[in-house]
Amino acid sequence: KNEVEQSPQNLTAQEGEFITINCSYSVGISALHWLQQHPGGGIVSLFMLSSGKKKHGRLIATINIQEKHSSLHITASHPRDSAVYICAVIRLGNQFYFGTGTSLTVIP
Amino acid sequence: NAGVTQTPKFQVLKTGQSMTLQCAQDMNHNSMYWYRQDPGMGLRLIYYSASEGTTDKGEVPNGYNVSRLNKREFSLRLESAAPSQTSVYFCASPTGLSSGNTIYFGEGSWLTVV
């Protein structure tokens, strides 16, 4: 069983919709990342969270340490948001563990 | 500031051939990692180097070797490629706990073993 579980695996939305991607983990962590991977492969870090909530433009990430759960929200989704979103947790020793990703397609 | 640079971008190998994937970071980070990404699976750690001169096995090290040549460079070698090593390979380097733990990835190397 993977230490990091994401849902849904695939998501299709109409432009403008509010999107939520969930991440649950089963181990103690020091922090959590949300990563974005566009077609063609490049992976970039969107957020690093250790508590609470962070907002960057139309993206909002939250984490509940007690419940071992994080969510990534996209408001007013746009086709350029189409990508794979990956949750990654950081454990002691600076080791990263990754979810399998959520493939998002936003249709105009 | 290039961040993490890895080469080659694409490679096709015949079973049994050897090759080396190169990775360099210009951010003066201590840690560097090699991951592979396969369909339906998360990024899996092959090997990592916590600092110059040290390397350790990750989750899926079999069939690979690594060299931390200096602080900048961390190479991954396939001595005798097998079709099961067909994958996308990513080199990555985190900033470390004291610097916010951001992680930077290379652009990926698509490897096909036939």
C-alpha cells in the first residue's frame, strides 16, 4: 500500500469549474508538497505546506496534520490548468514519498 | 540559473547495452535524487545522495549504479539495460529543511529499452 493516496485519479472539468484534488497519507511527515507536471514531463512545486492553508493566484492548498489529509483547490479552472497534480510528503531525513498523481483535463 | 539539468532527453537502448544519465544542479544543494516514473505508479526513488561523497539505495536500486562526482553532479548508470528499465527518469534536488524544503526537478529523460 502506498503511503500517499490521491483522489481522484482522473478528473475532467468544464472551464470555470471549481476543482478539488485530495491527498491522504499514512505516515508522520514534516511537510507536504503539491507538484504540477505538464505534458512533456517537467515537474514544478506549486506549494510546500506544513500547516494551515496557502494561496497562490487561483490555487489554494490546505493541510490537516491531525487527519493526515491535504487538498488542492483550483478556482475558475482554465484549460491551461490541464496537467497531472502530484502530492508528495516529506519524512524525516528529507525523504520524499509521492502519490500516483491526478490527471486533470479542463475542457473549454 | 538553470536549476537541475539532465541529459539525454531521449534515448533508445538495446537490451544489454549500457548508458549513463547525467544530472547537474547549480544551486549548491547537498542532496540529489534519481527517480523513475512509470504509468500508474508514483515517482519511485532509485538512489539518492545526501551529500558529496555519499550515495544510498532507494526503493528500486536493482540494475542501477550511481556516482556523486562532486557537489554539482550525480549520474545514474545502467550497466546492462533491460526492457523493465523502460521509464521516464527524473533527477531532483531539494533545498533542505532550513531553506523551506522546495524540490527542483530536471526535465526528465525518456528511456526505451528494446
